[in-house]
Amino acid sequence: MKKLSLLIMALVLSSAVEAQINTPAPSPFSKVEQKVGLTDVTVEYSRPSMRGRTIFGGLEEYDELWRTGANARTKVTFGDDVKIDGQELKAGSYALYTKPGKQSWEVFFYTEADGGGTPQKWDESKVAAKTTVEAYQLPVDIETFTITFDDLTNNSANLGLMWERAYVAIPITFPTDVKVSENIKTVMAGSPTANDYYAAAVYYSSEDKDIAQADEWMDKAIEMTEEPAFWQLRQQALIKSKSGDKKGAVKAAKKSLAKAKEAGNDDYIKMNTESLKEWGAK
């Protein structure tokens, strides 16, 4: 009986030791993934909250190095080489450090991406790129530190940092045009399909490149397509208008309008109707 009691007590104590209480992290981990043009970008960081505290000029002193988050270093990973304020930043992972100021923030991309907090000894040789960005005052408090991707284009984006009433935007330039232009050149040297001609034409038009070349490629795409869709004909109309061929633009827009009506697509009906009016169609 005594042995049984001892066994039961041992099991109870063992269970108590193994039991764990799970509670929410005060600064939860977050992972943000964004494709800019053709480049994948990932940000991994922890998100502290204000909780009634003064943040900048209080918890985080002005002009002092900050890990730009909490817990482990905030890590930014680029799938391709990018540029920060004209400085080339190779593909890979970087720790993001900042020195918040009242009017502006200093920003550092540090090659030693792993680890916690700030380095015990700052190594300037590990700063792969740095810049200074303007600090904007927000009209309301942002309770929890937030990193965003803002003002996206095919070739650029702003990495936004928000907390308390501060917002800063770090401009980043991406190699999209170089990659797409090289791809187009390679494909066009081979045996391009109708879809290839169409994609190349739309890209050239959207990026304000050689519009005459875009017009030629779009015409080939339409010729090679047995039944062009209303959205394809819409792009042909827009390219012809941009190239100065209003007659060709009207002709393509009328075809697009007719097919849009057949498909019951109100958006394209409206866009084509407005364009035809703008181009003086009768």
C-alpha cells in the first residue's frame, strides 16, 4: 500500500513538472511576404505595443540604435539584388536597424541578420546599405508596431514603419525592368506565341517603353489569335491610341465593345464607350 501511495505521488509530481502554461507573447511574431515586380521580399519581426507608454523619446530614445521591433532582430530577405538610395543591396537576408529622430530616421541594412537585439559591438563594415528618411506625424496612434509594403509599382516599393504617431517610408528599387526586358529579348529571339507577343506589348505600353514596337507586337498577337477576347482588343485599342493611330484605336475599341456586350461585361462596355467618345468615334 505504501509503495502504491509513493507511485501515485510520483506520477502526480511528474505530471505537475511536465505541465506548461501557454500565455500570449507580449510582442507576437509576424511574417510579411510581398512580391514586387518579379522579386520576392519577406520581413520577419516581432510587434511590440504601446500599452500606455511613450515610445519615441521615451521607451526608444531619439537618435539611439533600435532593433526596429522586439525580441530577435527584424529580418528582411530579398530574392534579387535591389537598391536602397542608389546603393546596391545583394540578394539575401539583412537585419533592419534604425535610429529614430523627431524629423528623420537613419536606416541600416546589416549583414548579420540572425541574433537578438542590437550587436554588442556595432561593425560598420557589416552595414550593406544605409539611408535617412523623413519622419511623418500621423493623426492617430498606431498601438502596435507595424511594417508594411506601400506605394507598390513594378519597379519600386516603400517599406513602411509605423508606431505611435510616427511613420517612415524606406524607398527600395527593384530590378523588374531589367529582368523582364532580358526575358522578352530571349523569347522574341526564339518562337514567340500569341500570348508572348501580347504580354510583351502590354508590358511595353504600361512601362512607357517603345510604343511602336508594342503596337507591332500587339497586332501580331491579335492576328495569331483565332477569336480575340474583348480584353485583348481593349489593350490593342489603348496601344493604338497611345501610338497616335486614332483610327486603329476606334476600330479595335468597337470590336472590344461588341464582344464585351456579348459577354455581358459592364466594366468593359463602359470603358470602351467612354474611349470611343473621347476619340471622337461616330
